[in-house]
Amino acid sequence: MDEPRGPDAPLVTLRAIRSDNWRAALALTVLPEQLPFISDSPAPVALALAKAFIQPGDVTVTPLGIYAGDQIIGFFALLHEPGRGDRCWINHFLIDSRHQRRGYGSAALHAIVTMLKEQYPHCQSVNLTVNPSNHAAQHLYRRFGFVETGEEAFGEPWYRLPLDEQNKTTPPPSE
């Protein structure tokens, strides 16, 4: 896993996206050249919120904001497949363009892993896909401990971070 959090590491918290913060989540932006890395939609947060409502393929989608203090600075959606409590997926992970390159991505991953261990004790791995051209994200995930599975999902390399050594690799949820 990533280097231990030092005294200069930013502190972040995770909060569910609800009626009091959904508009702030929709205001999050990335640089135009980063958008294809997050979603094929020009509005990745709106897409994730729609998926949370629709639950395509009966996948449970939980949208979460990444906060520094009281300010939302990022977003991701946590996905769970029906009958698959042993793994979860991170989708649409982003840090707002005004807050990038400050350590928030690593801090958010620490917070996500901590949350999973506390709230989803049966979850043995966290999985995600990465656009093959997104070298910065690949570096972040590898440095944190994610490993490429050698498989692809949705045309992108599939990365996995084992939370429990008993993890087995199985196909990703359908979207």
C-alpha cells in the first residue's frame, strides 16, 4: 500500500451524496483532457447519480463525496454486485481540478480502504479500471498497491487491491 500518511498528508473524509450536497458534487470539474479518463459522459457525477437511481444490472451504486474539511473536493461511486459481498468497485473517481496534485487522491484511497474495512468487512478486494492513456492514475494506483489483473473490463485494464489474501478474481459487474 502507499507510503504511510505523514504529518503533511491531507485529511479527507467521505460523505454520502444526498439532498444537501448533490449540487456541490455536480459542480466538481476536471480538466477537459481528463474527462475521457473518468467517463464517456461529459457529466460523470450526473451519470453516477443516475446509476445510483437506476441500479443497472441490479448493481448497487453508492455515490460518495470526498471532503477536505467542509468542502467537497472529489467524488467516486462505490459499486456492489448482488450476491458478491466479497468485492466492490470504484467508478468515476475524480479530484476536482482546483485540488489536484496536493495528495488528495492518495488520501481519498486511504479513506476508501478504511471505510471498506469498517463498513464492509466481507469485502476482500476493491477493483477499478483505468483508461490505458491515464498514466498519472496508473501510477497513483500502483503506488497505492493496486495490481493489474491482466484482464480488461469495459476496454480498460482491470486493477485490484486485495483487502484479504483469500481474494479470487472474477469478472466485473455489467454497467
